[in-house]
Amino acid sequence: MSQTDSERPELDAATRRYLPWVVALAFFMQTLDVTILNTALPGMARDLGVDPLRMQSAIVAYLLTVAMLIPASGWLADRFGTRTVFLWAIALFSGGSLACALSPSLPALVAARVLQGVGGALLVPVGRLTVLRAFPKDEFLPVMTFIALPGLLGPLLGPALGGFLTEYASWHWIFLINLPVGLLGLLASLRYMPQLRASAPRRFDGSGFVLFSAGLVLLSLALQGLGEHVIGTAIGLVLLVAGLACMMAYWLHAARAPEPLFERALFSIPTYRIGLIGNVFARLGSGATPFLTPLLLQLGLGYTPSAAGLMMVPTVVGAMASKTVAIRLIRAWGYRRVLVLNTVLLGALIASFALVPVGGPVWALALHLALFGMVNSLQFTAMNTLTLGDLDARTASSGNSLLSVVMQLSMSLGVATSSALLLLFSGGAGVGPGHQAGAALMPAFRGTYLAIGVMAVLAAFIFAQLRAHEGSAEAGESLQD
């Protein structure tokens, strides 16, 4: 919902100065949490007595919960106020972190991650909405740029910090460090987060939300359960059909609802339609790699947790470096050429991890990861700006929300798919007690990287449907993935 300067709330000088810091802290908390866990998974699996190749449910539970609740975040802020919802988000995220640290088993950890995901789903969208309503248009871009910087630090620090804490303290500390940050966020929010509400909150599409969320959960459970062989084929097929039925029911519901959860008009915009579908397939590889690579480094190549965490840093450095050239490259070549070529290159780089030798030079692997980070970041920037670039005032909110859902869902599917492929190529034996790891597990990793890379390349056929001049290179230059 747009807001004129006359309708914009008057903020005192302290709030104007420190509100961006409060929202930046929320960005940092979420991006750190998303990346810090991957390096710690083998150590967590050892303590919890489970196979490291079956730990993906701890990641998928969080991502899926965030995907489900993002559509409700804006309505909750409009209905109950930004400060109230933001405080609850920090409290739930921190409480979920404490529950994760105290979890005695994998099912308990998954339940705690769901609680943490409820808070994580509200943190960033409500923070961004508050800044949008509190600052005039000419100040919004500088403020959002400032807020995004700590968000870039999370992926830079997360893998290394997770590895060091796991190796030299215990994996519990990767969750416990959220508590002092959360306490600081609560105190700062009580003072500097304004209580903003919409003057006329829109009607929430509760029926659509239930149908869409049920479809997401059922499809995810079916695919994950069938891939890991933890449920029977009959049950898996029932869940799959039920999930598809819920999605079809939502589509029919959206055609008649006066204010649907997601506007059906979005799919009449060619760039949005192509960008959204391309996001799904391209992010299968992008979502799998941050989960898969720390496992490869530790279980396949024998790296310690701290060394594995440090080896992930070149990926983030490469991603940061590509931000400076992404828009210029899109302007020079156009979306169609950039996305088709870059998608093929991304898939090839993912597949090429299958060639990483045991005992190979560290510098070569670091360069490999840096190149992947650069290409992956360019892919994100191009896909996001293409998808959102042609939205208007009526479709912007709904379109951005659906893109956020698809991003989270695709990452969770990438994690689930890569885990299922690892188990398949390792013969289902995994690396639990009595099973070998190290070089014996490398064929499974190689097969998984090849399969994920091929799936990522297939997205190039989707982006090839773009016309030569479709998309606006200027739109969305300030977007951060």
C-alpha cells in the first residue's frame, strides 16, 4: 500500500537515527542463522545419534515455515501494529533458538526450528515494511542499502563461525549466540520501533492461506518422505495428490476471491511468469549447494568443521564482488542472454564439484567456490530484478510476497532433493555407525553434484522463452537476495 508524505508518521530524531539499526539487526540475525547451521550438521548428527545425510529436515523445517508465513506478515503488521509484531518475531526467534540448543533429539530439533521459523518469517518483512512507511521515498533507498549491509555479513561469518563453535565449543552455541542479540533487539525495538498500522487494513484471505499453506506442507512432506524412504510409496502418493489438490483448489479460489492471497493477474505479466518459474528450477541447485558443500568438505574430503567453514568464505566474497557488475552486465547484454548463459554456467559449475579430488590443493577449491559465488549471485540479481521489474502499484505487494515464498520453498526443495540423491547414490546406507565416510562416500557426492547441476541447467530453457528486450535493467537495482 502506497503512502504519501502527508500520511507518513512523524518520527523523533532518535527513532529516525536508530530505526535502521534495529531493522539491520533483524536482517543480520536471520541471514546468520540461515548459514551458520550447515557447517555444524555433521557434529550435530554425531551428538544426536543420527546419520548426517538425514539432517536436512532441520533446515527444511525452518525454510518451509518461513515460506508458509511470509504471506501473512504484512496483514499481521497492519492489524496489530509493526512494533507488536516485530517484538513477537524477535521473541519467537530467540525462544526457538533456545529450544534448538536444548533439543535432545532430531524430532525435537525440527519442532524447535519450526518455532524459530515463525519468528524468522516476520522479522525481515515487517522490518522492511516499517522502513517503507516511516521514511520518504527519497530516503528509502539509502536506508535500505544501509540495512542490507549487515545482511551480507551473515553469510560471510555464518559458515566459519558455525565451524569454529562446533569444533572448539559445541554446536549448541550456534543457537545460544542468538539470545544476547535477541535481547538487544527487544530492548532497542521497545524504544525505537514505531507502532504503525494501516489506516484501513485489507481483508486477509484466510481460506486461500489455509489452502496454499496446506499444499506447500503436503507436497514437501511427500517429496521428502519418498526421497528418504521414510514413508511408504502409497502414503507418499496420497500426500502428493492431496498437496496438488490443495494447490488446484487455491487456484480456483483465487479466481473468485475479491482480495486473494496472490493476485492471479501476476501470471499475465510475461517477465513475472518466466522469472518466477525460472527461480524454482535455478534455485534447486543454488539451495542445495550451501547444504551439500559443507558435508562434502567434512564427510568426503576430511576437513575439520572450522576449516570447512573457512572454505565457504570465498563463495560469499565472490558473491559480493559480482554485485558491482551485475546490473551493468544486464544493461549491456539484456536479460535473455544473461540468464540463459549464466544459468548454463551455474549448472556447469555445480556439476563440476563432482571433479574435486580428495587431497587436492586448497587454493584450487577456494577459487572454484569463489567462481561459483560470483555466478550464483549474478543469477539471483538477474532473476529477482526480471521478476519484479514490470509489476505496478496494484501487483507489487502480492508479487514480491509470492517471490519470497518461492525463494524459500525452492531452497527447501533443493536441500531435500540433494539429501535424497546422496542417500540414493550411497545405497541408502549413509554414514551412520558402522559405515565408512571419507573417500568411500565421494562417488555419492559426485553423482549428487552432477544430478543437481543438470537440474539447474534445465532452467535455461525457461529463460530462453524471454523476448530479446523484455525486462527493465533499471528496475530493482537495490534488491538484495
